[in-house]
Amino acid sequence: MSTYQKILVAIDLTEEAPQVLNKAVEVSKAHGAQLMLVHVVEPVGYAYGGDIPMDLTELQDQLDKAAKDQLAQYGDKYGVSKENQVVTVGRPESEIHRLSKEQNADLVIVGSHGRKGFQLLLGSTANGVLHGTVCDVLAVRIQ
């Protein structure tokens, strides 16, 4: 039996996502594991500190739909079925931790920019995922 059965791949839907996905596909093929693609949309209110007295629901819905459409394109390209594509709203680290537990993932794969110095002190999503995930984490260095 292989070490990894279910791999959760957290991508940010930028032009760098294929670097992470290509590595994830390699690992999944080597282990005969199932891939699950995840994208976390941060709540619109976060960007404004929650101080804007307006309903941001429509904007949030548009962002969610755009993310689902884009994730579906990656799913089609990399052979990941619709039921294994998840778009969720929240803090990326928290949502990835939650989903990895809920889905009984054996491995979480995230992209990392390999920040150094001051940027590293501020933290990154990859670092946040590493601390608190109950399974292995592979941080793919983004070139």
C-alpha cells in the first residue's frame, strides 16, 4: 500500500499554479493517489478591515464564481474530477487545515516563493499550512 492515497493541492490560481500542479501530478502518479484541488477565496471584507458599510455579497459571489470557473479549467487540464475541486472562503491556512482533516488527506501540496529575511518573518501561506496540518506537507518551490 502506498504512503499517499489522497493529496490535497492548494493553488492560488495565478500563472504559477501549473508549477505546483505539475509536481502534484508527478507525486500522485508515483503513489497512485487521488488529487483534490483546493482554492481559498479570502473574504472581501478582509481586504478593507471590515469597515466598509456596504453589502459585499455580490462581489464575493462573483469572486467565488470566477475561482470555480478557473479551478474547473485546471481540473479539466490535469484530469481532476469536479467532485475533487473545492473553492472555499476563509483564511487560506485555516481552510486548508480544515479540508485536509475532513478529506483525510495524506499529503498537502502548496506553492512556496522561498521568502527570506523580513518577508519570512511576516509569514506565508505555505508556512501557515505547515504549522498545524495533521499530515505531510510538500512545499513546491516556485521559480
